[in-house]
Amino acid sequence: MLLLVVLCAVGLHATGSATGLGWALLTVLLCCVLPYGFVLFGVARGWWADWHITDREQRTVPLLVGVGCVAVAVVLLWSLPGAPRDLAALVVAILAGGATTVAVTLWWKISVHTAVAAGATAVLIVTFGQALLLTALLPLLTGWSRVALRDHTVAQVVAGGAQGALIGAVGYAVLR
């Protein structure tokens, strides 16, 4: 849900019109709806225990499908005329975050929830400025909840937050 909001906010901000929202909705389809749909399909088929995919060994395939969907979005946004550059830059940052998450997941269970929250916060601050510094509470609260639910250790949450913030801020800022 957070990624959906950030994609729409960046798309609207990039063009200042409904055109940006249209591009954002295409991106939401590729970066959110299809990957999450695949996860829910896998849960229904019994491939994964739950939609959070808490078992690290079960994460690789759904993460690779997600990275593939995001890669399609990258190709479309960088090749189709009129696509907002800020949105294209954001999707490249999402792709980089997803790819590094897949790599880390092969040997360790990094907190994807915290990474997404930290990346979203970084992108919002880069896009809209210091007025959104309060959004820095999102990754902190997300990380706290992941530890409180015993889905992650503090180290996994800190690593996810650092990964998301670094890739989100640097990748997005450099490419936009």
C-alpha cells in the first residue's frame, strides 16, 4: 500500500497532471498488483505458508517474480515517450532494491517491510523536501513492529532500513 501511494505521489508531482497519475497507475500494476497477486496465488496454492512469506527459503521465487515485473516497468518507463523521468528513476531504485533483497535473501532474512518503508521515506523527502521529515517515523515504526511480531531481529530490521534508505535516496536522486 505504501509503495502504491509513493508511486502515485511521484507520478502526479512529476507532471502536475492526471497524465502522471496514469503513468503511476501503470507502474502500480507492474510493481504492486502483479507481484502481490502472484504471492497471493502462491499462498492459495499452498506454495507459501503466508502472504508475508516469513520462511526465508520460500522468498526467492516471489522476489524474483517481483523483480521481473519491476524490470518490465523500467523498460517501459525508459522507452515510452512521455513517461515521467522521476517515476522512471523511482522504478529503477525499486529494481535495485529488489535485486539486492534477492541477493541478501539467499543467505539472510532482511526486513523487506522496513526496506520499503525507509526507501519510500527517502523518496518522499527527496521529492517534496524537508516538509516530509516526519515520514522518517514510518521505517522506525515498521521496524519496531517487525521485531515486536518476532518476524525479524533488530539487525535484520536495521539492515533493511539502511538498504532501503540508501538505495531509495541515492538511486532515485541520481537518476531523476
